[in-house]
Amino acid sequence: MRVKQFGGLPEQNSLFENAKAVILPVPFEAGTNWIKGTDKGPEALIEASASMHLYDIQADFELIKIGLHTAEAVKEGKSHEKMVKEVETRTMQLLKKKKLPVIIGGEHSVGIGSIKACAEYYKEKDFCVLQLGAHANQRLTFNGSSYHHSCVMARAAELAPVLQVGIRSMSAEEADRIIPERVFYAHNILDSNKTWMYDFLNKLDKNVYISVDLDIFEPSVMAAVPNPEPGGLGWYQVIDILKTVSEKSNIVGFDVTGLCPIKYNKAPNLLAARLVAQLLTFRFAGAIK
């Protein structure tokens, strides 16, 4: 049976051979502590994407031009270790075939494998990891696992420089671990006139992997996440940051995680799908017309 394609693309526009980007769904959930359901996130996101236009008004660009393939999902039960290894393997395969890897979670831990693959592939090539999210995720271990979603950026920091944007929640342990000049807190972003952006851009490397946890958004904008935190960013603030990053650096891969579908409210699903489309547009609109 043919896999449902992001954007509801017909076969001629979603063939793997012709695709410049490949979406890899990872419907994994094993470590969420409160609201459950992120394992349903990828399916809900892809379903919602079929209901939106793929034409971007501001960029005057239609996403269908790049060729976009949605791969068969990674399904590795409840083992963080097996899931991370499979995502790493699948991501490396995509990189070697010159495809942009787009990882759709699932809980935030699904990004560890793709970060590992990109860090290895771009080793010593001016590479960094950019996280947009509410939580620092800098614990060394949590609940007996070093691959828990609370440890994602601790694992990333072992592989490459990390920048964190929108952070507004962390433990005392994490407060001792973070590198202050590489964390851009939500309250400073919301209170400033973009003055923080100059410092942020100066710390970006040439090649960047972007990890977006949907709790970056204010809960009134995106309520469908496992751990909603007040004081988040709005849609256009997040989009402006990602657009600016795409103009400064080469996006080599990204993940969008943390969608926890709400039965009677499908708006968050569409927001998540639109965010994926927007990131793909930023990555390719300048190169393809």
C-alpha cells in the first residue's frame, strides 16, 4: 500500500528518485510524562497537510516544485535506543543520496538520531544544531535513559555546538549545565526589539540542523503538545527567526516534534504541517524558481 504523501502530492511529484527532500515520520512515544499522544502526531500532521495549499504567498513559490517524498515510518516500539539507531541509519542513507532529511515526530527524542547522522556527515564542516523549544532538554539522563526527550540537547552538545531559542523552562541541574551565551530565552526575545538577533546570528555556523519542538509556541497558538509552557512565541515570531536563519545558513536537515493531536481541534495539526512546509520553502525557494 502506498504511503500517504505530505501535501497529498500525486505520485509524479513524490517519487523518491526525483525528490530533493524526504519526510521521515517517526511515530514514537516512550518518555512523555504528562499528556500522551505524540505517537499519533506524524499521521495527524500528514493528514492535515493534504488540506492546505502548497503555494507560499510571500515567497511566490510552490513547494511541489522541489519533489517531496514521504517515506515509510520508523516503527521501533518503546525502545529509545533502537529508535535512535534506526533514525540515525535512515537519515544517513538520505544524506548520502543528497536528500534533505525532514524528521516528523513523535516525541522530541526522535531528533537525536537525525542529529547524530547530520553531525557525522558534516563533521568538521562548520556545523551547529539550533533548537527552538520551551525546555532546555539538557539533562544527562532521565528515568534511566540518556535518550529521553529531556536529554536531547545534552546529546546534541556532545556532537556539535548548540544554540537554543525560546527557552523558558529548565531544572536546576540544567541551569548549571547550559552555556548562557548560547541560550536565548523567550522573555528576552519578547521584550527586545530584535536586538538579541544580532548576537544570535553571529553564533550561527554555515551548516545548521534545526530541531523544532512545537512547544516553542505560546499555548494559545499551539495547545497540542505534551508539556505546554506559558510565555511562548507567536507564529510570525517563529517564522521570522527561521526565515532569518535560512538567509544566513544552509539548512542541512530538520525535525518538527511534539504534536499531540486533540480529537476535536485539528487546527494545531495544520499549524504543524504549515511549519514543515514553511521550512521547506525557506530552504528551497531561493534555489528553485
